[in-house]
Amino acid sequence: MTHDHDLVLRPTEAQTAAALSPPPGRTGGDLVVETLQGLGATTVFGLPGQHALPLFDAVRRSGLRLIALRMENNAGFAADAYGRITGEAAPLLLSTGPGALTSLAALQEAAAASAPVVAISSQVPAAGLGGGRRGHLHELRDQQASFRDVVKSVHVARTASQIPSAVAAAWESALTAPPGPVWVEVPADVLAAETVLPEVTGVDPSPPELAPRPELTALAAHWLETASRPVIIAGGGVVRADAAKKLRQLAERINAPVVTTFGGKGAFPWTHPLSLQSWLEDRHMTDFLEDADVLLVVGSGLGELSSNYHTFFPGGRVIQIEADLGKLESNHPALGIHADARLALMALLETVGERPDPWAPERVRMVLGEIGVRLAEQDLGAELAVLGAVRQALPDRSPSFWDMTILSYWAWSAFDARHPNTMHSAQGAGGLGYAFPAALGAAAAEPGTPVLAVSGDGGAMYSLAELATARQHGLDVTWLIVDDGGYGILREYMDQEYGATEATELVRPDFTALAAAFGVPAVTTTPDDLATDLAKSLATPGPSVVVLPVRLRMFAATHLG
């Protein structure tokens, strides 16, 4: 009998010939690049530093496309978006010490959003590893320790021979459900040293699948088809697993209303009769979810933003499908199914029967109507009009990326994403400066498709240098900057909590003139002209900036008592 572990892949004649006579002048940097190419990479992000120069030289001599940004954190955001849009691992190339550390906030966001980023950094020369404290430039006592609690896995190659396996293992980790960022580091002298190793071939880019246990899906299917008031919460895991069609099939079969989390925007059609949209920050929705006798949570850990700030307490049974083992039952007792969302939904569809419920659409209309009445009582027509203008201007299939700003907070609840994997924000980790560099990464992933970035003026200040990147690479990104003179949401929070503000009012540049200095077309608009000006900018190839001076308000919170 032949077992899988008995099989040996024999090299082809071409591989044998290449191994016997590798090209001269190759280095450890080439081994990194060859491995990435063998795994399927076509685009890399990053910016060079002294220790990483051999890696960037290898990129120069390869067929890889390099999108070089102006700051490591922004390069990380761009790689994050590339990974979200394509579903492929996005290489992020960094240099030792300060360069590496500057990427931490971006890697935290990638981890929170399950974006597959393969961060590859140089390290001090091998003799300085292990806390040797030899005083090397950029030296840290333990660089990888800074990343270990942020990324999924850490991989170190101390010799040239270790590089292909370390990079391949990192790649597999990044793509294995739940996807996320990983960390690879290689000493600078190993990257720079010539190697006699043959060109890298035969690496396998396929991650293992995370299938559900059948006894769990069988019980879950029984609960769902015999439920009186089932409801589904669809999270970002549905989008990452490309499971939106399976979600819709299940919802329609059991007539279950569906609400999407802010990370799950677009996972269910906004105007579907069973769509509860995304109004999770509303007490009417919280009450509706608590009334469900069976709640199916797919691809969400029911964290702070998905539970109306932990004021949601399920009243019935909970089924939780989650690829991240640590999130199963982390907030509420449940029938926990550790699985990829798509595979778990497929298993449920194979088992669950029809559940007629002619009243489900009416229940949906009632709760959305209650939410509408609450909003109407707050005189928020101006905010809804601005959000509507953005939706009107943005092509249906165009990705949009939203910074942590008041208009984005509105979009989490009230924006119709129309298609899965088209609306993304930094709500995972909640840092500023995400939108514009992330949009650049998306534009690199989908050339010719206009991409929208939305920032406040405070968040925009984090990313202004990337106007040069957008111009240099001719990326089709329109940047909408909502200029309210400061950190608008923090202004509201401080005023409500303390009756006064501090450090929220900002001096800022003339954004239109600044964009023009980079050679990027820009226009200042008004709420009335926003739809027209934004649509025109989105239809024009290359980068552009639209500045909207306006002070928006948030709708009243319902979780404060």
C-alpha cells in the first residue's frame, strides 16, 4: 500500500538543469523573492531601508511590481487592502528597527480584519541575534517580540537555506482560515550574502481548509429549521470566505432576517425583504436580536461594535460559526462551530429544511421603521444627504475605504455597500490614517477600477505623503476629505462627557492647494455639489482629491442607558 508520505516529487529535467547551474550573483534577497513568486505573488508593498537593500535589489531584478509608499504604516495599510480585495497574501517589505516598528498599527488592523499580509523584515546581522547587544544600527533586543502578540505567527530564517521554508510557512499561515498578518525576519547579512542554492521552485501556495464537524452542523440545522424567530448576524468572516451567496440561500430557505456587522457590509443585499441592514448601534435592533429564539452568528465574535457596546444579551439559543478559535463563545455561550464560514454554510444547506414564515419581512419592516422614526426625531437630514451623495457618485462595484471619522461612523450603519467586499474601514483596530493608503492598495489590486477613500481632516494628516505615491504610480483613487476643523468625533465625545474639548481643534493646510502641489487634481465642494463633483473625480483616471468643508453630527447613541 502506498501512503501519501511515501510519495516523492521528482524534479523535472528543467528543474534539474536549473539546480546544477543557478544564475550567478544571487543573494538571500533573491531567495525571498523567488519564493514569493513561486507562491503566486505579483505585487509587493514597502519601502527600503539600509538593512533591507539586498531584498529590494532582488525585487528590482525580478518580475514583481513594487508599490513603494512613503511610510511603513501606510505601506501596511495598502498591503492590508490588497489582501482584502484579492483574497491573496500581500507581501510587505520592511527594514530593521524603526521601519519595522512603524508598521505595527497597520498589522494590528490587518489582524483585526483578517487581512492576509506577509510582512518580511530585515534584522540585524546574525551575530547580533539573541540579545547579543553588539550595537548594530536599528538594533532591538528582540525585534520579533514586538510583533508576536499582533500577528498570527512569527517565522525567522537565520540562514539562506531556511528562507524558502520560512517564507512558505508564513504564506500558508497568512491564508489559513482565519487569514491574517504574519511576520518573517531575515538577518541583513543573510539577505546580502551570495548563495549557491538553486532557484526556488515547487513551493505550494494552497492553505488547508477548515471544515466544520458534521455533528455540530446537524444540530445547528435542526435548531434553525424548527425555530420560531431565527435571526442571522453576518460578520466579516462571511466576506473573507466569499460566502455571501451561501448566506443568502440559507436566509431565504429558513426565512431568517439578516443583519450585517460593520465588517460584514455587503454580505447580504441591503434592499432584500429579509435585510435588517447594519443598524447594530440602535436599541431597536438590539431588542430585535435579543428576541430571537435561535440566533445564527456567522463570522463574528460579537465584539464591542457588533453588540451595541456589549449591551446585547441573547435571549435564545446561539449558534456561532467562527474560524478564529479564540472567539468561539468569547462573549456569549453558544453552539460553537470552528470552521470557515463558506464551508459551514454549505454544510448547513445540505441539511437544513425549508422553514416557511410569511411574517418575517413584516417584522423586518417594523424594526427598520422604528429606527427611521428615531433618526427623524434628531434632525439629521444633512448627514443622510451627504452619505446619499457619496452613494450616488460611487459606482456599484467600486471599493471604498473609510477612515475613523463621523461620516464613516454613519456609513457603518447607513451605507448600502451593494456588493460584498466593496466597503472597508479601520473599525477593526480603530486607528487613524487608514483610508487613503488602503485605497491605494486596492487600486493596485484592481487597475482601472475607481476607488474611493473617505477621511476627516484629522485622519487625512496621517496620509498626506501618500499623495506622492498616488501620483507616482498613477493609481485611480479619489480621496474625499471631510474638513470639519479637527477630530470631529472626539470633539463630540469630549463635549458630551466633559462639557468642553481639548486638543480636538486643528490647524490644517489648504488641502486643495496641497494636492495641486503634488500634481493631483483637487476641488473644494459643497454638500449640494458633492454628488456631481465626486462622480466627476471618480470618472477621471488617476488620483484626485475632493474637499468637503462641513461639520456633521452623529446620531444619538442608544447604549448609554
